[in-house]
Amino acid sequence: MEQVLIAPLQNLFTHSRFLLTLRSQEGKYHGLILFRLSTGVHPCFDGKHKVADDTDEARQNGHSKEESKSAAPLDPRARAAQHQLYVMESTCPHLGAEMSHADIEEYEDTMVAVCPWHRYDFDLKTGKSETGLRTCTYPVEVIDDNGVEKVYMGAPAEGTKWRLVEFRPVSEEFADPPPVKTTENDTNPNTNNIAVSQTEEPVVPLNDPPKTLMEWAVLILNTPNPTLKVERTKHAVHAFRTGKLNSIGHKSSKGPRPPDVPPREELFTRNIVDPLKVKKRRNRAVMLHALANIEQWAWDIMARFGPMHKDLPPAFFSDFAKMALDESKHFSLLVSRLNALGTPYGTFPTHASLWDSARHTSKSFRSRLAIIHLVHEARGLDVSPTTIDKFRRAGDIDSVKVMEIIHADEVTHVTAGHRWFCWACEQNEGGMDPVKAFREEVRTCWRGDIKGPFNVEDREKAGLAPEFYEDLKGEMGFEDESEEPKRPRIPGMTEITQGLAKVEVGYDSKV
């Protein structure tokens, strides 16, 4: 039996459940969830049941007796852990609801995962449900590899050479930005107003609160205040994952429409000070501030293209709800660092230049995925390591930690873009080659070269082999060259906007 390495055993003791994404050599994706029960011995193996020895366990997972003898014996902790690890499909086979927040309950002599949406229960070992439904489960094995205990799972049957491309704990932590306070370097007269503006409106509207994911998406897009946007994102994604929303809502003919351009709070768009007064912290603060312009692509792609493509499965909305949560998490982490540097969010001008590409791809699902997620976000993978290194050399280790979290998340965002771009290509009659389709989208929807140097390793991890992006140039020009956008120049901004793919539907000619 082909096996897939999940992680060293010690990495699984930080959380009780993890979402896994596998990709096969053929480019197929598979979403799974790993449950880790009590850190003690599983109740089903508490002495009333026989605990298989290492040889028995290996045979159960597809190994011969001879192969089993060559494996190093596991210590008691690892053997106990092996009996408390379970892997099954990440979505319920009933309607495709996410199982990340499923309840784990004891039923007779086994344990079951209960879908939070419609209470369907599935045996963690067999995948069987009392309702007659069944989900796929996968054998899990802990193997001693030169003194390091590693967790493996049986590979899905459909596909070859499966590999893990995402390993994510279900719980997400947000930074709680400290109260904004004036420092000797704080020359912004509007600083204190920022904190006040955060609490003027409730997270859940008192009148006509959203009941579907689409309604929440449009509300969040129409929320000008970035902090309220973050809180609403956290609330909406949690409600979606725990089955507290009526539905996704993308099949309704009466759903709300997303705005062409999301509004921004005037306080932040007019909040400008002289960056030179920040002295030595200017470059770091400007770079962090540019990154902290909260992205809204995930909510927009759901709200805009969900109703256009009613055949999109629930897994699509799960992936992009996770992405929306990540974007909000990144904003919170960056705002926390800006406050610590004495340059609160709003100290420098905010910009919306990245929205130009979103507008230009608002009519085509494939174009949006290609340009936003496989060009812009992939470009971020290329430049982030250099940016992180500059913070490290400056001795700003706290910012390094934040940037490393963001970079790891961005790899999964490009992965999601690749997954659903391939899905969109498959939906075309007769199918489309993803590489050829991507290159054509870039040719018609992008301006200028796709520039290197490329982070080949992380791009490949996300599904982008070199044939996607090497020797590629966009041929789209401005309809009226005199209309080419002119952005204000800010010291230190050129470098960071290069890392954001330099939008305006192409890279800036000066970069």
C-alpha cells in the first residue's frame, strides 16, 4: 500500500485536529481531516480491548511480516498515539459540509465524528454512519525513522504519488493589537480616532443580520472599517464552519451583489503624515503598512463568482473562507507590529492599487484565479524570503515571525488558486490543459513580463511547475494609454509593492 508522510508525531501534539490537502502526480487534490483524540490511551484500548503489537499493526496497514520485523519498535507513547489518530474525508458526504468542527462522541464501542450541519455521524475507523451514508477513512501508522517517530497514512486509491501540500491546525489565532497610544514619534493627529472608530458598529447587524455565507461576504466587502471587517470575517467563518448559517446561498437568484470596489473608511484614506519624521523605523514601518492593506479577494471571489457558477462545490467555499480568515489574521498581526513600532495603521497612505486586477478579471472565474492567485500571490512567494531576511538583518525578530506566518499561509493560497483553476479547466467541455489555459489568461489579462527570480521550491509546492510561468508575457495594454494610473510615490514603497506583484494589471515599469 502506498503511504503518504503527514508529519513527525511530535508536530501533532499542538492541536487535536488538522486539515490536510494532498495532491497526486496527476494534479488531483484531496481534502482530509486528521483527528487526534485524548493524549492518553484511547478509551477503546484501555485494557478491555487487545492492543495490537507493532507487527500486527504493520500488517493491518499493508506491510508483510518480514517488513514489519525490520521496523523499529515504538515506545509506549507512540504506540498509544497510533491508536488515537484517525484520518477521514474533510467534508460530509451528505451535502459536502466541512467537518473541521465536527463533534467527537463515544458511541457503543467506538468513536464517531458528528457533522455540525445536519448531525450525520461517521465511525472514525470505518466511516460508516447509522444513516446508511459512508465516508472514506484511511489507515494511520506511526513509524520510527532513525529515531524520529513519523506519522503516515494510506494513500487515496485514485491517483499516484500522493504528497502532502498543506498541513494546517483547525484552530486559528489572531493577534490582539494593543491599545493605540501616542508616542514621541507619533506625528499623526488622527491616531486616537482609529481606536474609537473600531467600536461604532456591532459585528452582527441589529437589523436584518446575514443568514448565508454570501450575505456575510457582501456585508464584509461593504464594511469600510478594517478592524470591523476582521471581526466580521472571524464571526462569519466560524458560523459557516459550525453549521450556524442557513446555507452558502450562492444558488439563490435574490442574493446580494458585491460592490465593484469595496469602500474604505475616509479616516484611513486621508491619514497621511511625513514618513521622514519616523526616522530609522521608516522603511520597516512603510513595508509593514503596505502589507497591512487588508486583502479582500477571497470574499470577492466567493460573492462574485459563486452565483455565476452554481456548480461550485462546498469545498471551494471552505478553501476561500479559510483564505479570508487568513487575510484577516495577517492584517491583525501586521497592525500589532505597526503599533509596537509606534506607527499605527493609518500613519501612511493606504492604497487600493491591487484592486485594479480584480476589476479587470471580474467577469471570468478562470481569469480571476489566474491573475490574482497564480500571478499576484505567487509573486509574493518569490519576494517574501528576501523581505523576511531584511527584517532579520535589521534585528526585528518579531516582524520576522509575523512575515514567516504570512508566507506559509500564502503558499496555501496559491495552492487553492491552482486547485480551483484546474477544476475550472476540467469543467470546460472536453477539458482544458491547465498550463495552456493559464498562459493564455496571462497573455490576455496581464501587462508585461512575469518576472523572476522565482521561488521555484514554494511555487512547485503550490502546484506551479516552471512550465506555468517561465518565458511568459502579458500583452494586455491600457485601453487609453493616457489613462495609465499614477500612484503617489512614498519612500520605501517601491520595494514592497514589487512584492505585491506591482499591480495596475502588470508590474511597474520602474521595478
